[in-house]
Amino acid sequence: MQPTNNEDKRLKKTYEEIGPYLGLGTQLAATIILMFFLGRWLDEKFQIEPILTIVFSFLGGFAGIYNVIKSTINLNKKKK
């Protein structure tokens, strides 16, 4: 059974609406992971483990959450 043209349009509209939000989780995770490994590398370089790993992980989390909130606000403004 083939989907009707109306169903295709509705599905396309749904994907267009949720599309910009799909990458936000990946951005959040990537920021935290990148900052974690940066902190780990600096800890190994300065031999002060695990201080910078913890600090940079939290900074990555805060930066990632800030980015998600900022992006969501901007996307919602574009919708209106």
C-alpha cells in the first residue's frame, strides 16, 4: 500500500521541523568528550592528574549545555 501524497507532505514537514534539533545531542556529547581529552592530555603533560581532566570535563559540559540552550532559542525564534 502506497502512502498518499498528503502523508508524504506531512512526513516531510515533520522532518523539516525536527531536523535542526537532531544534531544538538551530538554537539553536546562532542564538546564534553573533546574537553575531557584536552584535560587528560594537559594532565599528562603537567603531571597533575586528574585535576585538569575533571575541570575541563565540567567546562565542556557547561559549554555544551550553553550551546544547546542558545541553539534552541535561536531555532525557536526562526520558527516564529
